[in-house]
Amino acid sequence: MRILFYVPDNAITHSFMPTLWPHLLKALTPPGHQVTTVDGNVIRLAPEELADYVRRERVDLVGIGGMTRTIHRSYAVADSLRALGVPVVMGGPHVTEESEEALEHADAVACGEADELWPKMLADFEAGTLQPIYRAHEKPSLENYPILGWEEMDFKQFTLLPRWLYRWLRWSGYDRYDINITPMESGRGCPYRCDFCTVSPFFGEKVRFRTNENVIEELRLLERLGRTFVFFVDDNFAINPPRTKSLLQAMIEAGVRMPWAAQISMNLLRDPELLDLMKRSGCIGVFIGLESVLPESLAQVSKSFNKPEEYARIIAELHHRGMYSVTGFIFGIDADRPGGATKTWEVLRSWTPGFFPVFSQLTPLPGTPLYKMLLQQNRLEHRHWLNYRPYGAAFQPKHMTPAELEAEIRTAWQLAYSASSVFERMRRLRGRRWIHKLIYLFATLAFRGVYFRQMTARAWLSAVWSYRRALWEIFAPRTPQPEPATSEPEPAPAD
Ligand code: B12
Ligand code: SF4
């Protein structure tokens, strides 16, 4: 049977990393089927174009991912495929919570982790007995996790470099440096229950892990394939510190030298032994959900285990060891008031410049305590995901209007990525080698693109041009020279 997995596009950014679920489900597909994946974030197709492709390739069954952020795209694609008579199944965190809604667009829905459901769905489909809902009652163990077929993957489509730069690399014979990321799971689940997060409801509070040997086997495969960078997608990679340390130790002993990044909560990064092992095993970056610099806001989303007074020190500890931090902030929590973005930036600008901040609005995702609370208080835009607006507020914040909340996000991005504040950070890197500064500036440009549209050569060049003073800093002599602070917000983006 011919099966197509489709990852819906987010319509804003190019993807730098394959999405994991199609590759995992492919590895769990019984032999005898031909499975292809199309990632809409690298191959942008209108629903009708995808329908044409499915007809041309005579696909028998299409599986579509269901995240809240892109669910409107999933439904549009599903509708156009089913109009052709092609059966569609869906899975993922959104459809798990909103299965009735999803069934208006799909023939069947996998609710929860689908590792064990998928072969059953497939068998039922072949037998003509496909059920509408498949629900995982037990959380699958990850002890016998399959080794994914990465050797069949065309990673070049995910290159992080802008296409024009990549074309130039190819032209000059350096296209083996296709910078992109391979996702890998080492465990699932998180016991922390932050109010806005779907991870505890979806994957559960009981944490499950792959064996060290199994993770190392996949890392070895990636090394053989010449892969350059791994992102552990576990929501809290160090949730069980002894286990994480044992995995990192095993990676060091096995001699797998694969640069990696992961998501780890701030409270777990206080441990210097963990930080040392992270560095020795190849860690170059950590995503940390800091969420807020205000203790009252953290308390309101049940995340008081984050301690703002230790943020700067831990970011500096990571940076000192050569690891960057991507720090996530949320605005719109009930304790937040207008002006929060400026206050936040006043705190952040004094930190060691080894971090890349990203800002988003609080988003009520179905299945979360936050969603239930806002629904109860009648502050929620009904089925807000069907009316998706980038960085749009989908609820009524307590101390500001939705428009004010959107303005806070804009201000935060403008302050953090303005030419003057990037220049200021580059000046403070004067003690570092040029290559470090180059990487920092390139990564800053890439993170800037999360908010400011940067999909064309022109947009990239214009961003580089606006950072020209910072660019010169790459070649500045290696002497630390603190510069007085001058972060002025930039004008709003034209797009
Ligand atoms: C990696 C990741 C990203 C990467 C995605 C890159 C990539 N190409 O994969 C990046 C950093 C870009 C990202 C961004 C965002 N993410 Co994210 N991300 C994750 C993360 C950490 C891992 C995803 C993963 O691979 N999981 C492992 C796989 C195996 O699990 P899975 O995807 O759920 O798949 C299983 C089942 O769901 C099911 N399944 C899934 N799809 C399908 C389809 C079919 C047909 C079937 C049968 C089964 C099935 O089978 C799989 C095996 O059991 C998850 C959290 C998590 N641990 O899952 C959050 C998560 C998916 N992200 C989330 C969010 C909110 C976002 C953002 C909106 C954040 C933001 N504010 O911008 C953006 C939007 C991204 C977009 N698409 O536009 C939420 C989604 C919640 C929801 N209800 O949709 C999650 C769950 C985290 C959370 N805190 O709640 N993210
Ligand atoms: S620590 Fe991270 S993964 Fe765990 S519940 Fe909180 S936000 Fe979700």
C-alpha cells in the first residue's frame, strides 16, 4: 500500500529540522508498504497541489499531523484529499483533545501516542474495518524504540542556510556543509504540569526513557551519515538527572561526537556536574522556558520552580562552558501588565550575551489547565485555532487588551533584535574569537527570523545590512570593551 505522511506548513518559517513523527511511524510500519513524507514547511504546496500529487502517485492512505498551531492547514489539506476520495487519518496533540472536530475532516483519528495504535489502524484499514477513533490507553514503553531510517532521508531540503547562500555554497563546491538538524527522542513525559503546556496531559507525568544503548546506536548511525547536529526533542531532557548523567557519560565513553541541543528546565541546570557532562558530551545549546522575569507571573502558570534571581547566573554558567541558551518568554499571563516587554528587556540586556530570546503570547492549547480556566471565565476565542493569526492573542488578557498584548510581543522582539542592542551584545563579546562572534551573529539573524519575515534573499540582505555595525565587530581586536547601553526599539516590520 502507498502511504503518505503530510506535515502541515506553518506558512511563516522554513523548517530546519524534519518533524519526528512521520519517521517514527514509518519505522513502526509493518513491511510491505511504501511510505513517503512531504513536509509542508520545506515543500510548500497548496491543498490542491498536494491533492494532485496524491492522485499522481496513486497514494492509498494519507496521515496528517495535528498540532493546534497548524490545524487549520491540516483540515484544509484533509478536505481537499477526501474530496478526491482519498482516505485521511490524523494524529497529534490537537486532534487528541479535539477528536470530534477532527472527525469532521478525517476518516480516523489517533488519540495520544500512536506508536502502538498506528500498526493497528493500518491493519484495520487494509481489512476495511477502520474505526473513527483509536485511543492509546497505556503509554508505550520506549525500551524497544526502533532505529529510524535516517539513511533514506533527504536532509538537504532542511538546510538552515537561506537558499541563495546554499546555492552559492553548491556552486563553490562546499555543499557538504548542509547545516540542518536531526530530531531525536530520548524520553517522554514531564511531571511538572505548567498550566499552559500540553506535555503532561499528552505524554503523562510518568517519564519513560529509551535505553542508553538504543540512543547511542542512533547517534552512531547519524555520525556515519555525516549528520552535523542533533536536537533532543524531549520536553525536559534532564527531568531525571541521574539518568541524564548516565546517558551523557555513556555518550562520552562511546566516543560519539555529535553536537547536540535539548530543552531543559532552569531548575535542573543548577547542577554544575550536569553542565560539565553536557559540555563534554557535545552540548552546544539549551532551550530554556524561562517564561517570565516576574515571580508572580510564574506562580500564576504553576511554574514557580523557575527562579528569576538565578537566570543570569545560569545563563552565564552555560556560556562560560561554551553552551548557548535559547530563552523562551511568554506575555499575557494574568499578572502581566502593559510595559512588561520593556521591563523584561531591561533585565535581559545585562545578561552575558550567550542567549537568544524568543517571545510569544500565552496560548490556550486545548487540554491544558489554562484552556479550562479561560473557557470557564468566558475569556476565550471559540476554536481560536481555526482563525489563526501569527502572534495573535486568542483570549482576553486580564490587564490589557488583545491588541496591547500583541504590541508587547512586537516591542519585545524589536528591543531584543534591534541593530543597537545586537551591536551592544557583539561589543561585549570582544574577548571572544572571531568564529564565536560570527556564529553568534548568524544565530541572532536566524532567531530574528522567527518573528520578522526573512524568507527571501532581499529580506536577509536587508537584515544583514541593518546589523552592519555588529558585523564589523567580528573583526574587532580581542579586548573586552563594555559599551554604554543604547537599546532603542526599531520601527515595526513592514510585513
Ligand atoms: C520539536 C518541537 C518543535 C519544533 C518543531 C520542529 C520539527 N520540525 O519537529 C519547533 C521548535 C519548530 C516547534 C515549534 C512550535 N511548537 Co513545538 N514542540 C516540539 C516538541 C518538543 C517535540 C515534538 C516531537 O517530535 N515529539 C515526539 C513525537 C514522537 O511526538 P508527537 O509529535 O506528538 O507524535 C506522536 C503522536 O502525537 C502521534 N502523531 C503525531 N502526528 C501524527 C499523525 C498521524 C497520522 C498519526 C497516526 C499519529 C500522529 O504519533 C507520534 C508517536 O506516538 C513538542 C513536545 C513533545 N515532546 O512532543 C512541542 C510541541 C509539539 N510544540 C508545541 C507548540 C505549541 C509549538 C509552537 C506553536 C510554539 C510557539 N509558541 O511558537 C511552535 C509552532 C510550530 C509550528 N509547526 O508552526 C506544542 C503543541 C501543542 C498542540 N496542542 O499543538 C507541543 C506539544 C509542546 C507543548 N509545550 O505543549 N516545536
Ligand atoms: S517543565 Fe516544560 S515540559 Fe514540563 S510541564 Fe512545564 S513547560 Fe511543559
